[in-house]
Amino acid sequence: MKVLFSSWNDEVVDNRKVKPDDWKDAPAIKLPTEFDKENNIAAFMGWAGIILMQDAQIIDMCAHYMDTVQKESCGKCIPCRIGTAVMANLLKKIASGQGETRDLVELETLGRTVIDTSKCYIGKTGPVPILHALKHFNEKFQEAIAQKKAVSNGTRYEAKWTAPCYSACPAGMNIPTYIELIKEGRHLESLQTIRTASPMAASLGRACFHPCEKNCRRSNVESPIAICKLKRFAWDYEDLRNVTQPVNPERAKQQEKVAVIGAGPAGLSAAYYLALKGYAVTIFEAMGVPGGMVGVGIPAYRVPKDVLQRETEFVQRMGVEIKYNTPIGKELTIPQLQAQGFKAFFVSTGAHLSKTMGAEGEGEGYKGFIRGIDYLRDAVTTKQYDVKGKRIIVVGGGNVAMDCCRTPIRLGAEEVTVVYRRTKKELPADPHEVHDSEIEGVKYIFLAAPKRIVAENGQVTGLECLRMELGEPDASGRRRPVAVKGSEFIVPADIILQAIGQDADLSVLNGVDGVQVTRWTTIVADKDTMQTNVPYVFTGGDVFNGPLTIVDACGNARRAAESIHQYLTNQPVGLSVAEKMDKVMKALGVYHKDEKGITTSWERVPMPTIPIEERVSTFGEVEVGYTLQQAMEEAARCLRCYQVGMVALAKN
């Protein structure tokens, strides 16, 4: 990327005295050039230094930045609380034309002291760009002091705090705060913080694939904070105690009715936030149970059904009505709901249709060939398939495949084998799920793809597979599996569970003209606002993303609820300044994986589980949750990596 100047992560690129055509590249910088349709980003100042896209008034920018840092200081340690305040005042003094040379010395001394002695990273990183400015723009400061002239130029600045874990969370959860509150023993306040980003703390705390932990700076030392499991602890703490339940003071204050279609994580989350805004919300759910794929796709040993039910009841207490066994799109349509007075619609029907795997005999109706998603759903809603003493093959490598292979183990299957066309390294499933499946006795055949279902008298007897080898990377970034000619082999089986992916059923849109869909049978919507090209229809979750994650669905829903509120109140539907700042900082990159010398080692508290002999014979929850002492100990490992970033904007 071409920049005028950068000191980001102490890698200096200085083109200030070079013609634009000869500018040296800054390949590590990923700063977007556009903030929104009206404004470009002229400069960025934050936790790792300074980036100038064009010439900027550096002293004015430093003064505004340090003022923001001081306001974000929690005040729990003196160096940050007092030191940043003094630095902010000194910079204001210089920017107003009243600075003195000794102020520069004091700024540098204070900056280093705050960095070295603060407890959290507001203090440890806040002064960094100021020190960079003093070093690389010293002549500007000296000139301002000598001329005794104010340097403010009316530039618009926007700032926001971030953190590596927060930036990686699709739901935008304030992770450091809820962890800090657990450390301090303020567990109900921790749950309140979590619920500002998602009402699904119980489900997320058990089944989230936790991208936040991949961005945790403790990974640079030993292992990440158990962010996901601490979320579960906060929910469990309230759930297991007789405490005053939250109420919704805004309940039913609005006149408009909103329909949410689907009671999965996205639908429940959108309904929750709309209810908090005072809307009358009704969820229409096709099945007889809540939770969508969490309810019928994730087995009880991961998310117990009674836990999911209580989580759903919490959303209902906020003022949400749920109508079960009420599919939308056939006997009851969106236009008919409009006639009943519903003004906006959030479509979150998930992806409940199985993809085909392309094997010969797949459409023959053989007994023993079952779509994986149907197998999991039927196990909850209608029947348990008889797998006792039988050989099971699961085709696929995602989290649905993990649920499909671990469930028969608990029902007495003789042998369960996963067939996957790439290597273990490329498995898309959560590594934790893969590890647990292996402990429980699941076998794997890697670099193999299904070719033909083998059957006798209409009954599955095996799966003919082809050996594969990895070629060049495909669109997913993983190396493409290529069949090895003449390498066919047969794996004996009594039941084959196909778990290679799901599609959405778009019949929900029957009667609605104009909603665009993709060739992957997902609904097209603005990825920032979740609004489709039909203004009153919004979407989120798997029907928008394709089969993805619970936390992505919750993030979609939270944003969609805000968009629906904007739409119903005749406001422009769009991102807030804070959300725009989040996008900028996420693109820039908040986590520096090569950072060294962070802190001393402190090992992660292991999650207690039931014994292996017990877990393979029951659907009881495998992970039993942290005790209060364990949760507080694990929370204390958090480095509180809050960091401040600020942009200087220039009109397009």
C-alpha cells in the first residue's frame, strides 16, 4: 500500500520527501482508503503508531487522539488515569500556541512511564503514536512552539476503542469487559455486558467456534483465554441461582409489528433486540422446537435442550411471541402477514436442506443412506435411528459431520468412520470437536471421496471411495483434492450419513416479488445493514451466509434489528460512526501475531468434563462448566487489551 508516512508496528515508511510516483510501498498496511461515501481516510493514529495517507496537521491530531485515550481510561491505575490526562493537556497547550520546549521532554517522559507502568493496554499502547510523532515530526512541534501559533485546522476526527478479541467477534461483543467483571466477581454484570451483543450466551458459550480466541494475545505466550467458556459461566451463574431476572422497560411501547421468520440464533437475537426497542415481535417457526440448527442440529451433549429452552424463554420474557409449527411461504405467506399489520420482516430460516455428494446411487432410496442433517433433526424431533451394533460412515468434515459421527457412538454403534477428501489439516470442523471425536473412538479415512453407494437388495452395505491427492488451492484457499485414477476401494457400512453441507429453502419468499437470491440459494442483502432490495425485508444467519456459525448469525441479527428500527422510524438505513470505525480497524488488523515479550506464562484453566466411559454412553453434557473459582482464575489471565484508534477524515 502507498502511504505518505507510517510508523505502524515500528516499521517506518517515510515518503514525505519523495515524489508520489516514487513512494516506497508499505506492504503490511491494510488501512481502507474510504470511510464512507462522503469521506476518505486521510490519516490513522492508534495503538501501534501513525499512518498518513496524505499530509495532516500532526499536532492537532495528536491532541485529539490523546484526549480520546484519556476519556477511555478506566481510571483503575494512576499512571494511565493521571498520566494520559497530563499528556492530553500538554498537547492541547502546544496545539493552542502556548507550548514550551520543556513540554516535549515532559511528554516523552510521561509517555514512556505510562507505557511501562499501566495495567491495561489503554495505557500500554495509548502513548505509542505520540512518542512516534515526537520522534518523526519533531520539527513540527518545535515550529509550533517557536511560532506560538494555534494549529487546529477543523479536521473531522472519529475515534473508538477496540481489542484483538473484540475485533474478531462477528457479534461485536465487549469481551475484555465481561471477562474483567467475572474476575472481579461481578458475574451478573458480566452477563448483562454479554447480552448487549447477544442474548444467546448459553448456546454461544457451548457451541461457538470462538474466532475471538484465535485473536487473543495470550496465544503469543501460551494459550488463549477461554473466552467462549467464560461466556457460558456467566449464563450458568444466573441460570443456577435464584436471582432477579432482567426486565424490558421498553416492552410494547412501539405501535409497529415486526415478523421474524425462524427461531434459530439469528431469529431469536433479532427478535430480542427489536423487543428491547419496544416493537411487538412475533417469531414464526416451522418446527415445534426453538433454536434452529442449535435445537435440531447440535446434539444435547454439546447444548442441552433444557438449556436452549430456558434461553428461549428469556427472549420471550422480553416481549417476544413465538408461534411454532408455523412455516411461512406455503399456506401462510409474507404478503398475508403484511395484511395482518406486520410492517417489516426478518427472514432467518437457516439452511436445513442437505447438499448432494455426487455419488452413484445417491438417489436410489437405499435403506441406510441418510442425509446427515435429517439424521440429527429426526433424532430430536421424531425418532432415533437404530444404529446399535452397526457400522456407520459419515461423509464430510465440518461441524455437522462431527455431530453426526459422535451421536451414533452414544447410541451403541459398533464402528463409526469419517470419510474426508482432504487431510486432517484441512478439516473445517472445530479442532476441539475433532479431538473429542477421536477420544470417543471415531476413526478417520483422509484423502478419500465417495464414488458409489454399495447396496444389496436395497440395503446399504458399503461405500466405494476414490483415493485423492491435493493439488492447487481452490477458492477456499485450501488445496483442491484430485482423484487418483484406479484407486477405488470399498469401506463396509450398514449406514451412510451424508454431511457435506446444507442449502436454504427459499420457499419462504413465495409471494414476495423482487428479493434477489444467489446461485448458492442464499438471499442477497447489504452485508452492512442486512436489508434486501425489497426495503421491508431483512435477513441474516445461514439463509444469508450459507451454513456458517452461531456467532455470525447473532451478529447479522443485531445489525438487522438496528436497520429495521431505522427503516420503521424513517431514518437512513446505514452504519453508525462506531460501526464504521470497527470496519476500519478490523481491516487494518488489531492482532499482531508476531508480537513478543507480552507477559509471563500462565496456563489456561482446563474445562472439566465427564469421564470418557460416561460420555460415550449418554447424551449428558460433556463439558460440565467452570466452578466459580476456576472461572475467576481463568478470567484473571486476560491482559485487558483495549486499544484506541482514530481517523482523520477528508471530504471526497
